[in-house]
Amino acid sequence: MSQFERPNIAKMQGYTSGEQPQDGRSIKLNTNENPYPPSPAVAAALHTFAADQLRVYPQPDAKTLRRAIADHHGISIDSVVVTHAGDEALRLAVTTFVAPGGVVASTEPTYSLYPVLAQIQDAQMFTRDLAADWSLPDGFADDVNAAGAQLTCVVNPHAPSGYLSSHAVLEELANQLHGVLLVDEAYADFVDTDGPSSIAMLVREQENLLVLRTFSKGYSLAGLRLGYLLGHPSLIRPILEKTRDSYNVDAISQAIGLAAIKDQAYAQQTWADVRRDRETLAKGLKVMGFNVSSSQTNFVLAKAPIHAAAADLYQALKDAGILVRYFNTPRLQDCLRITVGTAEQNRRLLDQLAQLLSR
């Protein structure tokens, strides 16, 4: 500990990222990357990007990309700010709307970066346990308001369960909350409903609603680190003009993001492929005795059969070169979170699990 470190930073634990093996041989089903490659338009944008463009600064507010995002969601460009991945979007929301000593609210379990960002801001974290079916608990808004939360973060579809809350539930929550509601839609592209997967349209009227989106999952660009926030202009303006870093999104990222979001035909095909593979994976796990939560994401949460320990299965899979995610927390300690891979990767996972469970 340095004598110069702020006391709240000295006391906190940092965010623990998922394992990222560099051997090129492991089957990675642990950090929810899209198993399919980015759009060919992305490769073309990279190929045609002129190196001389790196000599000058990029568009400071990523205006061209913001306009394309706004058109995609049917909202005003004034309701969009582009960020260095979804994680920067979260940090900006906390920095902009939560005072030191204030309160950030969420559910338990949830994305483990939320409490880290609250601690960095020297804010308190208030949580309520999700219901047994992973839905928001009764009285959640009342409890959050009583805690004085300035920002409430809800992942939808939820991680790590894959549960999807309806637009009506989230709209009602926004109407009930006294502070800002941030709906984290990192996995919304994989929802298999016939209706819209995002509540983005609500930001036109809902003055306390932010919607987080990322290029990491649906557009297969986790290595790029690109995301964005949607919100009522009154919420976006202070982020765009005050708390955002100058030139926070580089020129290459802006070009690639623009190419990706314009190729909706390719993106939507990969989403459909993931949904198909998700169903096959879930069925295979259920046959072996796993209890698999219904998922609207690119992963499944699988409760281990009664005669098997999830921690042991996780380690045995890792020893075999297959990475999944294990959370040693009370509600998840008997579960594995498994990213939907390619058909071949899913088959190898299921074959390995079958061998382990037969011992």
C-alpha cells in the first residue's frame, strides 16, 4: 500500500477478469465472446484504413458512428455517446451521477464490476437478492429509493442466469425510481423474441433511463473495446460534454464500429446461429442431468447434477483444455456458466462432461 493511495482504494478489491489463455489451443467458453468472426465488412474496413489517419486526432465525439447508432435504434443522435467498451460506459455513469458517499444499487448476483466502480467513486453499494426465478424481487424500487440510490444498474438479459425481464417491468421500474436507471443490455442481441430486444426507444421520453450496449458480444468485437450509452439528451449531455475523456474512442475503433453496425444482415445471422447452438447445448446438458436455466443470452447457467460438484467439473474441464466460468458464491457455487461456442466446441464440451460424469 502506498502512502499516497486513497483510503477507499486501499481497502477495495479490484475486478477479476475471466481467464484469457494465450496458447491458442484452449476451448474458451468462459467469457461470453461470440464464437463467430466479425463481419467481412470489418475486415474490409481494417484493410482500407489508411495509416496516415493515425497521425491526426479522431472525431472527438465519434459523430459519424453516433449517427449510425442513432439511426439503428431509431433515436436522436443527441441520445448517444460512444465509449471505450461498455465498462467505460459504466464508469462514466457512476462518475457523472453518483456523488462520493452516494449509493449505487443493483441485484445479487450481477456483474461484478458494479461494486468495484462504486468503491472507486467512494460510494456505497446497495443490493437485493433476485427472486428464485431470477426476476427482480418484489419491492425492489421501494428499497432502492429508501437506500437513496442515485444510480441503479440492472443487467437485462441477466448475467449470469440469462433471465429476461420484460420491457413493461423495466419501464415501471424507471418510473418508480428516484434516481437514474441503467439497463445493461450487453447480451440483448441474443434475445429470441419476435419483438424488439432493446428498450432503447424508451429513452426518448424516459428522462432517468440509460441503456448500455456493447460491440463485444453481438458484433464479435470483444478485442476492440467499443460500446455506447443511450439515454435522454439531458442524461447524455453531461457525459458527452463534461465527464467523458477527450478523444475517448480512437479512429480505428470508430471505423470498425461503423462497418459492423451497418452490416446488420451478417450480425443478425450470427445471432440466430448462437440461438440455435444455445438450444442444442442446453438440451445436451439436460440429458446429462444438469438443471439449465432458460437463457436469452449467448451463455447458459447449468446447475451440476446432484452427484457432481461444479467446482470439480470446472477444474477437470480446465485440465482438459476447456474453460468455463465457475463462481464460488453462495447462489452459484453448484453451477457452471458456459458460453455458447461453435457447434464443434459445444460437442467437445458435452463429450468431455459425459466422460467426467461417467467416472
